Amino acid sequence: MASIFKKESLNPPFKTVLFGFAFSPSLKINIMETSRITHFFGAKLLLLHVGVKTKEKEQQILEILSQIEHKSLEVSIEWKTGKPDQVLLETCENSNIDLLILGALQHENLYQFYVGSIARKLTRKVCCSVLLLIKPSEERVPCKHVVVNGLEDEGTALAISIAVYVSNALGAKQLTIVEEIRQKEVAVSIEDDKSLKKAAIKKERLRHREDSRVRKLLKSIPEDYLKDLKVKTQSIFGKRGYSIGHYAEVVRADLLVMNAPKKTGLLDRVFPHDIEYILSDLPTDLLIVRKNN
């Protein structure tokens, strides 16, 4: 059972952060937000632009960096040419990146910069975790509520432990673990009061089963990381990916944490579809967790 917590000690999940940026109107707020997050994680930051380096562009980046809040942050800048997705994938691999951050702007359901088809490729192929920012801010907006998936999957223990770590690092006070239960698991035809009661009992048993499973996962996390965090479990019935995205939007979560999609073949592409429901309509900032190689 993967976790970043081992014998009451912490193995920080993010030591090196990469931000792939474009020269867009949101460049400054994306760098301000990314540098702030990197500082809270105690990591170093690599800024990467896939495009031609010019004096004007370099000066623009240096001017923005002179305004970041945390002056002691270790920052380096790289300029590369090529296809953005391929360059980002290779840099993450060759530079031992733990977290790739991408800026995402929503406009009529279209995502500019690296979001869209490139984000789908990256979430499937990149060797590290990915954070998509849709609401960066020049001035800090406190993170209050984090939502994480609690589905029955080998990657869930890691996702929950990282969600707890991130909640502590960003100062969030509430963490909700959402257990998505497929409607077909209920599988009761509602025809009368008896069948309605049967369905209600089955749903309650499923909720109890999922809560028990998640509580076992939480036992591996040191108390120090849970004492100031209100942890809630929430069972929801519906289509995976879509349901948790809708829930995160309804409760106005500041961050949604999900397992990374598995590398699948042509006959097994169910989990990537779960992520794609969310990528097609991002409800909030999204952290996609992948175990480091």
C-alpha cells in the first residue's frame, strides 16, 4: 500500500517542480501562484518555455520573478524548442521532476496553452504528478477545502496520503474523501415499497463498506497530519470521474486530487475516461497523483 508516510516520518512527495509556461496574459499570476505553491512544498522550481528565447522574453520573466513573495526560492529557467508535449515529457524524465504544473484558462469549454489534447497526453504518459491551475492568483487566496477520490484502486492510498500532505502544506482545514460507487452496484429495480427499502439497505451497506475501507487507509497517516484537519468521507452514486467533478464543484473545493490514469491498452481504457470527464470541464484546480519511479 503506497504512501508518503513511513513509520511516523514523511517522504516529501515534491522536491522539484516544473512549470511549463506560455507568454500569455496570465503569465504573471501563474508564476506567482506556482512559486508560492513550490515554496509551501519546500521544493525547487524549474521554469520551462517551449519556444524561442529572446532578450525581451527573458527580461519579462526576470521582472516577474523579482516580484514573487518568497525570495529564497530556488528557481532556474530553461528554453527549449520542439513539440510542447514531447519536450515536457522528456524534461520531466531527464530532470527528475516530481510535479508538473500547467496553467489552464477556461473559455467556452476550451482550454488554452497546454490544456486540452496535450493535457490528456501528459496525464497518461508523464512520469510524475500533474497540477492543473484554473484559478491562480497574484495575491494568495487560502486553500480551505481539498477533495480526493477514495475509489477502490491500488493508487488510492498514495492519492489520499498526498492529499493530506498538500492540505497541511497549503493550510487547508477540511479534506473530503469521496467514494464513487457505480450505480450498477445497487442493481435493484424499484417497483414498490419493498424494493425501494431493499435498494436503500443495499446503498447503506455499500456506504459502510467504502467508509471502512477508507478509514483503514487513514490509519497509515501520522496523527500530527490529521489533528488540525477535518476529514470527512462522502459516498456518492454515479459515473466515476463525472460524479466527483460535479461534487467538487458543488462544494466549491479549492483543489481536487485524483489518481493518475493507468497506461492502458485498446481494450482497457476505462480509467482515462474518468479523468477525461474532469479534463473536459475542470471544476477547480486539479492534482493528478502518480507514483514516482
